[in-house]
Amino acid sequence: MDRDAKPSAQSEAYGTFPAATDAHAANFLDCIRTRKAPNAPAEAGHWTNVALCMAMESLKTGRRVRFDPEKRAMES
């Protein structure tokens, strides 16, 4: 009996990106090993999160949210 049999079909949750996640993790580990620059620097992830947090705050409050570069903070 083969206990390591793979399922004939894989179920993925809506909105997930398993191939992209695997590629991202592989790139990260490769950069650790080789000291090469990653495909996406940490700053890109940071600013993406800032934009997402602003969008979520805007949806939650129903108001426009702006970013103040001087304070490096959101203002409603």
C-alpha cells in the first residue's frame, strides 16, 4: 500500500496564490544563500502594506484617507 499517494485533485482556497508563494519563498532562500538582491525589496512590501492599510481604513470608516509624508502616517 502506497502511504505517500498524492490526491488526484488539489483544492485551493479562493484568492490564494500557492505557486507565487512558493516562488517568493524560493527567491528569499536563494538570496540568503547567494547574497543576491531579492526580486522585490522589503521597501516594496512596506509601501504595499501602507496602501492596503489605507484602503482598509477607508472601507471601514467610509471616508477618504490620505498619507502625510512628513509624519509618515495616515490622516483621515
